[in-house]
Amino acid sequence: MSETKPVPDIVIGRLPIYLRALNYLLAEGQTITASKDLALRLGISSAQIRKDLSHFGEFGKQGMGYDIAHLRDQLRSILKADRVWNMALIGAGDLGHAIAHYAGWEGKGFRIICVFDNNPQKIGRNLGRFQICDIATLAERVRELEVEIAIVAVPAQAAQSVVDKLVEAGIGAILNYAPITVKVPAGVQVQYIDPVIHLQRMTYYL
Amino acid sequence: MSETKPVPDIVIGRLPIYLRALNYLLAEGQTITASKDLALRLGISSAQIRKDLSHFGEFGKQGMGYDIAHLRDQLRSILKADRVWNMALIGAGDLGHAIAHYAGWEGKGFRIICVFDNNPQKIGRNLGRFQICDIATLAERVRELEVEIAIVAVPAQAAQSVVDKLVEAGIGAILNYAPITVKVPAGVQVQYIDPVIHLQRMTYYL
């Protein structure tokens, strides 16, 4: 795999979408796919798909299509989706419960291993198979449990202070469900779950 | 505004992200921005941003940057985010509660106006300011209340059957939180809330 210059972030952003599509195709029993078929399925041009993948080497033979399992394995490896990532969940409200019980984590390499809240009424109680921990113990537990990723599921007004604590604890990647943009130092990544973005994409066509 | 040929879907998909960034800039008190600044903020090249916006006309003068409020208003109008959309929420579990109470709907033009479930224990009870309705009454209520968009917050194994009911009831846009790809007829749009996609985008860099 040749990686001479950094791959644009927008390309990296499309790889998980390709990976998801390949997993669906495999589940449907297919073994070979063309960039044209992927394009149709994803609404991304086949030229774009070929160009994106070419950043990482040669995956398909001209006119032969892609071996789905092989390309899937390569993408998993590129995205480091072939290992298990330990995650902390911050916020044990309705959303925290939904995230902790989310069936979509299964087999994807992301594992919630601890849950935090700052509410004395919740600390020590169970959320599914987790005991809710005091957010004051975040730093030590993150170190102890080798947590690398955190999910923020707290109200908007609490999100920045939670994110500050996560950064202090050495977390490098944060998935934020709170409807607020948070500030982080360079080197810390934040992604947002923002339903409005998805809805606006559809209303254009309505 | 000239719209001679259809704008690629991938371009439409970026417009809500531009709109969100412009709203942040306005909130920060800025009035003018350059595609270069937007590019830096979003990790999308400035050439791409200019090309995307050029599909809809001329928004900035060469070297002068964009008038943020004007561009924001134009994007709102293009995305039909300048009106209010009535939404139905399907699923009154933890996730349904979190979605119904989500603070991020505020001022974005999306309004949940009814909540459905199929659980007799939940039907008739309140979820916040909503009375939970029987999913069996979906079609008539969707018609009555002029619902155009639905949010699916049910378990994976129930999602397809709920989506089928929504399509039957005439819903044209579905935001699916369930971790499963659903089948819909041509002309019905589905977007997915998929935290794994966001996480994989970050693990590449970890």
C-alpha cells in the first residue's frame, strides 16, 4: 500500500461509507462489485470512488470490478476498523441509555466499557451491564481502562466542560451528540451526530 | 438563481454543512468569510466550496469573500430550511425520548408533532408534551397533521416494517436511527444516523 502524501480528509470521510456498502453487499451474498454499482448505491460518482480508492493502491483490475471481501478487508485495515476500540460514554440520561443499548455496535470494533455521569442520583446505579461512574473519576479510569474514544451524550450546556475533561484525560477522539460545537486543542478530533444535517439534505428534494 | 442541470447529490449533501458553519460564524459575530476560511474550518478544499456554491449562482465577489448572512439565507432557501417541516417520531423508547427532547431542533425548522409506538403499555401515555399514539393510526394522522418527514427510532428488527407503514402513509423522507438498511421505493428518501461511520472517520487518525 503506497501512501506518499497525506490523503485528503474528505476522502477519509467517504471510506467508512464505502466500507458499510461493501458489508451490505457481502451480506447480500455478492462477491464482486464494480465502482459503477457502488456509485449507483451511494450517489457518489464512480470516478470519485475509483480516485478515492487509488490513494491506497490498486484494488480492482480494469474491467474486472472489485473483490468485495478483499476491498472490505483493506478498508477495515486502513480505517483501523480491524481492532477493538475502548470507548467511554458520558451521560446516563435517555440518550446515554439508547447509546449503551445500541445494537449497531455489534461486530464493528467499538466497545463501550464505562459510563459516566455527574448526577449523584445516578452514580453507582446500573445502566445495562455498566455501573455509572462519577465523572470526577474520569481521568483515572480512562488511564486504567485504556479508553481512547469518548461519546458525549450530555445536555448542550454541559458539553464543553465535559469535552474539556476528556481532553485533559488524554482522549483523542470524541463523538458529540450534544447540539453544540465544542472547542478542542489541535490534535483532538471531534465528530458530530447532527440529525438536522441529514434532514436538510432530504428537504432539498421534497 | 440558475439551475440548468440537476446538482449532484454529493453537492447537496455538503450544503447543510456549509449552512451550519455559516450559522456558527454569524453567532460568533462575523459578517464576511472567505471560501479559504470555510475550507479550513470544514476540512473541505476552498476550490470545492466555490465549485459547490457556483451551482446556485454567484455568491461572492472575487477577492471580497462571502456576505455570511446573505449566503446563509440563500442556502436556507435552497435547502428549504426557511420553512417549518412537520415530523412524526416512531418509537417511544429511550432513543425516542432523547429525540423528542433534543435541544438541537430549536430554530432549525424541524418540528416533531406526533409520536407513535406499537406497545399497548406506552400508547396513550405522555412523552414530554406528546401523547403517544398507536402506530395503527399512523396513516390517518399523517394525513390529518400534514406530516412530511418521519424519524424512525425503533429496534432494528422492527425498522423495515415501520418504514413500510411510513411509505404507505405517503411519507417522502425518513431519518433512520435503527442500525439496519431499509428498502424503500424510488422517490422515498432515507438518511441514516450511524455513529460507526463517524467513529471510523476518526480512528484512521488515531
